[in-house]
Amino acid sequence: MTPSWEAVVRIHLMCIEHGDNEAAKQGARKEIIRLARMIDAQNEDAQNEDAQNEEDDDNARWRAERCYQRAVERDELDLY
């Protein structure tokens, strides 16, 4: 079972706030930064995926509109 992001940060913060060992404190700081960077990377990937999906949607709309325009130009649509 993997602990939540919040639980991990709380443990590391307790080490920083209440620990006497400077090496452990530095390790906890580094781990928090590593985890934060990991979350940032995941968020960036999600944003890139969202942007790609929007672009795909725009392309699909454009293709549908173009198809419709061609059908109208060819008088292939029964609009009534």
C-alpha cells in the first residue's frame, strides 16, 4: 500500500521540524522537492494531453465543417 502525497509530506515535515539529525533533515527536504517535481511533471503531462485533445477536437470540427461545405457546394444536402 502506497501512502498518500499528503502523508509522505507530513512525515518529512515532522522530520524537518522535530529532528536533531541534519542529514535526515536535508534528506527530507530533498525528498519533498523530488516528490513535488514528480507531481509537476505529471501535471505538465496532463496539460499537454488536454491541449492535444483540444487540438484533435478542433481538427475534427474543421474536417466536419469542410465536409459539410463541400456537400453544400455539390448540392448533395437536402436541407428541407
